[in-house]
Amino acid sequence: MHTAYIIAECKKKNIKAVEASREAEGQWVKDILEGSAPMINYFSQCTPGYFNGEGQVGKHPEVSGKTAVYGQGASAWGKLLEDWRESGEMEGLVRMY
């Protein structure tokens, strides 16, 4: 649904392509790290393996924030996307015409 919304908005506004702005990506990584801190902490205590990047989870926040899950749960994730769509601003996307 979310991707379909973005595609429809791009067609409507003659936008050829979009990508996340550096600022939006940085904020997203920060939000993910804050929300997934308990999970990152848990995996950092495990024996090195696939699920903790061979023991590297938590040691490189820029990587952990790009591979972790949204820590607030599925309902909050859906609400976040819904609110983003309802704003109509496509905030955080760089548009290419």
C-alpha cells in the first residue's frame, strides 16, 4: 500500500524518481536504533553468528540502524506510514522531475 501510494503520487506530480534524503535517512537510523536498543543489546550478548553479524551488532551503529527492525511494533509502524501518507508532503523524499 505504501509503495503504491508513492508511485501514484509520483505519477500524479510527474516525478520521475524519488530517494530518501540524507537527513531523513539519518533520522530513520536514529529512530531505529532507539526503538531496537533492547534487541541490539540482546544480540550483542550472544555467541557470534549470523543473527548478530558475527558479534558486530551494536559495535557499528550506522550498520545496526540500517539492518535492525522497527522496535515499536507492527501497529505503530502501520500508523507511522499512514500518518506520513495522510500528510501528503512525501516528507524525507528527494524528488527528481
